[in-house]
Amino acid sequence: MNKAVNKAELKLPKRTAKAREGIERTKLYPLAEAVKMVKERATAKFDETIEIAMNLGVDPRHADQMVRGVCNLPNGSGRTVRVAVFAKGAKADEAKAAGADIVGAEDLMETINSGKIEFDRCIATPDMMGLVGRLGKVLGPRGLMPNPRVGTVTMDIAGAVKASKGGAVEFRVEKAGIVHGGVGKASFDDVKLVENIKAFVDAVSKAKPTGAKGTYLQRIAISSSMGPGVKVDVSSVAGA
């Protein structure tokens, strides 16, 4: 009786089972072939995001093995990114002219403290960080805290806003040594997705920390929002 129940629990939904057909779980596919396979299986009624997951040879518990950075995808992310900017005076005007969705200072801090967070990326001028720092417990857990290492604390407000709107993707290694990010949409053509993925992998490679030992780029897999993962041959991506 229990065995029958267990088998039923393990049975995959028809859609999932069909999507996995033709994918060998242990095989490493060349990047171009992997992209084609993922796109063919992106059959949801919305334009699915193409995502990448990379296993790195690092232990993020050690400060000298933390991996963090930003990648400017050459063909954009396909997402509509809402940008908030902490700035005053001329820099606030610069942010508005560049297309920022929300611009403010103390008033923006109060809005965020009230629980209203209607943006995907937060940028600040250096002089605003004393104010922004008070929001660490709110913005930090959401990955929205401005940081000079990823270009979100800067005097080049216009450049940062345009980069965010145009396809800048932040990445940060998780506890298990995995970095992931969105690299485009299923509606992108294969060549654009390949270019974006190579750019993302290159950015992560360049962010290799001093404390990393052994093989840094260990495994790469790509998938669509609702589709199965396809393992990618690292040699077909890295250094290409």
C-alpha cells in the first residue's frame, strides 16, 4: 500500500515529463545546443525568463571567497526594471532625465520605511549613503542595498540608471556556492541569448576572489522559468 502511494508521489506531471524528454540528465551540452533545447521547452503562456545557475569553487563563509558583481548584458535582460534613486539637487534632476522611476531623499526613506517598495534596483549618490544606511535592515535582505562594488553608489547617476534600465544584472554567490541570474527571455533569438550567457559567465569569471582555490567554474546549467534545467559544457562558454 505504502509502495503504491510513494510511486504516485514520485510520478511527474505530464507537462514536466514531456519537457524533460530528450534531455540526458548527466550529459553536458554545448551552449548553443543547450539554448535551443531550453527555448523549445519554454511553452508557458508568458514570455519565460531564461535563467543561468553556476556552481563555483568557493566558500562564501570566508570573506576572501565572496563573489559579487554586475553584468551589463549586451542584448538587455528583457525585463522592465523599476529604478529608485536617492539624490538631491542637480543629481536628482539627472536621475529623472535618465528615466528613474522614483527619485527622492528623506521622503523616499519614509516611503520605504512604511513598507512601500515599488522598485527593483536602488541607486544612490555617495552623500546619500548616511541616509540610505538607516534602511539596511529593509533593503539588505531584499538585495536592494546600494553598493559601490556593483555601481549603485556613484556620482554617475545617469549612467547607472541607463545601465539598470538597459540590462545590468547584479549577481551574488549564495551560501552553497551558487550564482544565478536572468540572462534574457525565451522570445530572444538564440544568438542573443548565447551572447548574454557568455557575458554573464565572463563577468562572474572576472569576479573570481583571491581566496578561490582549485576549479572556479565547476558547473553551469540553464533553464526557462517553467522548464527543466539543461547542463552546459563549461568549456563551450568560459573563455569563449
